[in-house]
Amino acid sequence: MVWSWKKLGCFEGGQETIDELKNILNPKDNINKRSVVKLVDKLIGQSVDNWRTKWYDIFQYHVQGIFY
């Protein structure tokens, strides 16, 4: 059995959804490396102490055995 992204409900939009996701994750605008690093650092900083992140990690540990 071959896995396919088409089985995921979030990708029901097909190739258009995939293209939109690619554009979000890999913007082609004039974004310099410093801006990207700053944005990623900000996102990591926001997630480190976020209660949702902590509870998701706990959930993953109990359901999947993934240590957090």
C-alpha cells in the first residue's frame, strides 16, 4: 500500500492546496535570510512556553510514545 497525501482531509483541495502551502512555507518575495531567521526565532520563542504546545507534547507522549 502506497501512502498518499490525498488521504488527508486537509488536502481535499488537491494540487491548489499543495501550491498554496508551498507558497506559505517558501515565499518567493524578496525576503532576506536575516528576516527569515528573525521570524523563525520569534515563532520558536512563542511556542516554547505556550500551554497548547506543552499539552500537545504531553498528548503525543501518551498516545504515540514520543518523548517531549
